Amino acid sequence: MKFTRITVDPEVCSGKPCIRGQRFPVSRLLGLLSAGETKESILKAYPYLEPEDIDEALQRYPRS
């Protein structure tokens, strides 16, 4: 499976997986979801994120 919205670049966030090359680590997104934030509240708080970003992060790093 190829992921196009999760990028890894040593020059961005020390090479941590990020959303579309932005300085928004996937771990931060997953942390928000684990803390009980909803997809809608995250999209409202971070308008540069897109619903597909969250979907792909959850596909790649499913919550246990």
C-alpha cells in the first residue's frame, strides 16, 4: 500500500512521519485522537489538515 499523505524527510521534524511534508507529525495527530478529539474538532483547529490526512494516518498507524 502506498501512502501519499504521510511523508518522511530528514529535514522536516527530524525525519518523523509528517502530514504532507508539513511540520505536523503523525504522532501529534494520533495523540489528539487518543486524547478523545474528534476528526471534526481536529480539522476545525488545524484548517490546513484535510480529512484524507487523518484517514491515511489511521490506516498506516491504526489505534489499538
